[in-house]
Amino acid sequence: MNPAEEDDAADRPARTGRRPGQSKAREAILAAARIRFAENGFDKTSIRAVATDASVDPALVHHYFGTKQQLFAAVVELPVDPDLTLGLIDAAPLERLGEAIVTAVVGVWDSPAGPGIVAAVRTIIASGDMSLARTFLLDVVLERIRQRIATPQDDGRVRIGLVASQMAGLLVTRMIIGVEPVASMPLPELAAAIGPTLQRYLTGEIDRPA
Amino acid sequence: MNPAEEDDAADRPARTGRRPGQSKAREAILAAARIRFAENGFDKTSIRAVATDASVDPALVHHYFGTKQQLFAAVVELPVDPDLTLGLIDAAPLERLGEAIVTAVVGVWDSPAGPGIVAAVRTIIASGDMSLARTFLLDVVLERIRQRIATPQDDGRVRIGLVASQMAGLLVTRMIIGVEPVASMPLPELAAAIGPTLQRYLTGEIDRPA
């Protein structure tokens, strides 16, 4: 760093996202968010609290990262915007939700973002700190689906947990271990095979043998 | 090591499993087996080839490790004998195979061996070398089940791959990430919820929505 840059970074706090001080503020926000999400989960973490911890204005957090979900995706270094995938699932009718989840989620894995997702998952599993993985699965990916299937008698938590168990294993066998023929099965075949599993978990009988 | 021990190890090759030279021969066998299994898979690896690579007699491999499956379990540091679990599954009638697999496999995870299994899985996933994980799943755990469900029209490989996808994800969500309520669901409830999924993968219609 030459003296001119040092002066600039020291004199002007990053506000526009274009100053050399930007990377420092960005890193401070990410570090604060990582701790908040891991300790309090997704729902109980606010952009305001992250901004306070990082000693920046909340507007700067939105400016750099967008929504809280997008901030979370940055924390776990997910190379994809979860809102886009969830939008595809939201658009499916309830009775085709299982197939829609397989199609939307595997569609992301099979996209150019796939290798980055595999790297992120491997890092999370190896780290031994599972709180970020839990909050990502339950609060970010599955919460909207849970709200949709919840009834006054059933909050849907067992159901989305079962969905998570099938989809996590599909990720591991298809993308990480590479178990053939599942690893190279075309998406429509996979949706036909696994969609009904998810559909039963979401809307079928799950407390006794089918 | 005192001079008397050193003499003993140098003069007599380990044969009885009680000499100080034992650990060297044992390590050489494990190292040779790790390479053979990773490069050639389970089926194409013979005890004889491992013994040759390790410069020991094949009888010594059997003496230290037992069967080829038990040698494999030692290579991946699995703290459990896969033959015992597979025996439980073999005893189940075909139409209850799904439930039997959940009960037998989750029974092992919930046993005192559970934490060691989780550690082994985490190590394998973090290592980036998936050939041992693949051969363990396909050749050791699932091959006997595949042979049982195979027909002249269907070799069963897609079916056991789907079973692997559900069970791997149950391991990840229940044992590694700890997704509630799946992580603490009693085994009979889990068998009722997930057994039918495996049963459909093994013996049901899988090429079109149920």
C-alpha cells in the first residue's frame, strides 16, 4: 500500500462502495454476520444488529449485500441467490411441490454454480460447526415451504426435516461422492424417482407405512 | 525402546501378532489395502494382492483383519463390523426391506459406535478423495441388497443408488448437521416415515410419479 492510498482509507469512511476502505467495511460486516447467524440463527439476526457489531450504518449492509438472505448466502460463500430458486418452488401447485423442489434445486446444482456449492458444503461439513448449515437449511431454504404446508394440527417441522434428509443425501451422492447411476441421471428421471418421496413427506401420510 | 526389544523386532518377523514387529506389518497391510481399494474398488481387490504389496503372507492379513470386508472397515477406520448390520437386513422379508434397512442402519448410528462413524464420514467428505466412500457404499453396504432385488430386466443399480441418496442424507441431517426434529426422532417413527421411501426405491415404481 502506498502512502496516498493509506491516507485515503484512513480519512474517508467507506460509503459509496467505491473507496479503498470498502473491503475493510465489507469484511467487518461479513465477520459480524457470521457470528450473529451462527449464534442466533437466521430469524433472530437483524441487519441492524450486524451493522452495530460492524460499526457501520445499516444502509451500508444493504448497499453491499442486499437482503438478509443474500447476506447469509455471502456468509456461507454460496455462489447463488437462494431467492431465485425459492421463487421457482413458490410457483408450483401444492400437489406438485415434491417434483418442483427436485427440479429447482438439482437445476442449481447442475448449473455453473454447482462446483462452488459443493465446495461450500464440503467446507461446512469439515468445519465441524454445523450451526450455519442448520440455519441455512431450516430458516432460509425450507421455512417458506414449511409455512405453505403447515396446518393448525401440524406445524410441518417433521415434514421439512424429512425433505432435508432426502435432498441432503441427493447432494452428497450425486455431487460429492458421485454414486452412479444417480450422479449422471437426467433431471427428469430424477424428478420422477424422488419427487414422489418429497411429496409424501410434505403432504402424505408419514406416521405409518404407506 | 530398550536394546533387548530392538533385537527382538529385528531378528524375528511378526507372525503370531504378539511380537513388537506386529505394528509395522499391520501398518504396511493397511497402507497397501488403502491404495488397492481406492484404485481398484472392493471387488477387484484381493487379499493376496494386498499381501504381496505389503510383502507379507496372505495368512497374516486374515490373521490381523479377518475377512476382506473387515479389512475394508479397518481401512476407513469404521468402528463397526458391516457384516453384523447386513445380517439383520438379510433376515428381513423382501416386502419389509425398506423398514429393515432404516432400523438396522440407524440402530448402528444410535449405538456407542455412532460418534466414530460420524468422524469417519466427516473425514472422508473433507478429504476430497471419494473413491473409498463410493466403494464402501456400493460394493460393501449395498451390493448384497442389489443382488437380492435384481431381476433379468433390472440390475437394481438405480434402485440402490436412490436408497443411498436417502440414507446418506439421513446420516447428514440426523448425525452431522443435527436438523431437528429428525435428529432426535425415535427410531420406530423414523422407520415408519422413511421405510416406505426405501421400499418404493427397492421394489416399487420409480420411473414415473407415484
